[in-house]
Amino acid sequence: MAENEDGTFTLFFMITAEQISKNSIPAHVAIIMDGNGRWAKAKGLDRSEGHRFGAEAVKKVVRAAGKIGVKYLTLYAFSSENWNRPQAEVDAIMDLLVYMIQRETPELMENSVRLLAIGEIDRLTPDAQKSLQETIDTTSGNTGLTLVLALSYSSKREILSAVRKISSDVSIGKFSVDDIDESTIETALFTSGMPDPDLLIRTSGEQRISNFLLWQIAYSEFYFTKTYWPDFDEQSFFEAIYQYQNRERRFGLTGDQLTTNSNFTE
């Protein structure tokens, strides 16, 4: 039990996989993994140590997502803006990315996890691109969880890229401007073929989207936690899923409409 600022108390209890309803598992969970640096600073460690422990948290969450049957898990691993961080930190992140991909490929295969990546992948270091593509190829036939790494990713750039692609298709007569609809845009995004996220999680207490999946999260449920990413574990993930399952998703309708049309989907 913990005391709140207003003097009330909140009772905490452990959420297990067995308590998660199998009837409303989110098909796609997206996570903004935030707080590695602040976690390290609070412990008197170098920021690179925060990223290293954050990579271990990724393993725990991937296992937890697979355990309850999540189909897609997208992790915001490195934004386009992150290139502006100190070079030593960027280099450490790239080295860690290569190491973790190579180290975790056997476990991905063991658990039938398929790896994909979205973003401006050509901006990654050659070693990172090579390791990433090798694991994507190796796991391409897996049929369990699809783990999507957002690397050198910017949603604004993604949308800009989609607009340019669609404009090019129009200019060569592939289709007309009047033919453009939502599905046209969705097909041109990096996430083409993936369901939109049902749930977006952000760690570390920040409550903003930070240029992540702006088109795709139009009807996503948001879950913010003060937990820094390196401390986010299976229990933390299950708590987010439990909270999601106890919300009413309306997609612009009223509660009464949902009750009378229980088969409604977006």
C-alpha cells in the first residue's frame, strides 16, 4: 500500500499472466522506452549503463508480450532526433544495438519471434545495418510475436516520405488525386501491413508522444508510468495490459452505441 499526495492510499497487487483476459489482448502494443539516462544518473552511473540495462528490459517485455499472445510489439529504440546527442553516447547505442541483436537472435528463433525495423535504417552504422538485416532475414519465417524496432525513426519524416511516394505515383498516372484515401496513405507508411497500435505505453513519467507513430495512434489507448525503462519488467507490462483491458474503447461512438453494437470495430 502506498500513500498518495492527497492523503489517500492506493493498494498495489501483482498482476499475473493468468489474470489477463485472453479475450481482449491488444494485437499491437507500442512503447516509448524512456528514462535510461535519468535512471543511470540517479544511480551515479554513466548514461551508457542506462542503455545497457534498458536493453535487458527489452528482453523481459518481449517475453511477456509473447507469453500473453500480443501479435505486434513496436519499440521506439532510437529517434531521428537522437542523432543530435553526444557522439560518444550515439556510438555506445549503436555498438549495443549490434551486440544485442547478435546475442538475442537464438532466443528470437527459439520463441518464433519475427524481427522487423522501421525508420531511416540507411542512417545506421554499417555494422548495425548488417546485424539488423541478418536477423530480419533469419527470423522472417517465424510466426509468433512480431518485434518491430523503430530506429532512426521520425513520424513526421515517415508521413513526408509517404506523401512523396503518393505524389510520385500520381505523377506517373498510377492513380488520380481523387483515388487517394486513408488506405492509400497507410500503404505508403513504414508500418504498411501492420495493425495500428491498440495501446501506447510511455515510461519515465513524461506524457508526450515525441514524434512517434502520429498517424497510427489516432485511436490508441495511452498508458503513462513513472517507472524508468530499465525498471520496466514483466509485472509492469502486465499492469499496463490490465489497465487497457479495463477501459472502454469508443472510436468516436457513445457507450450506448457500443453496447447495442458489440461487434463494432474501427
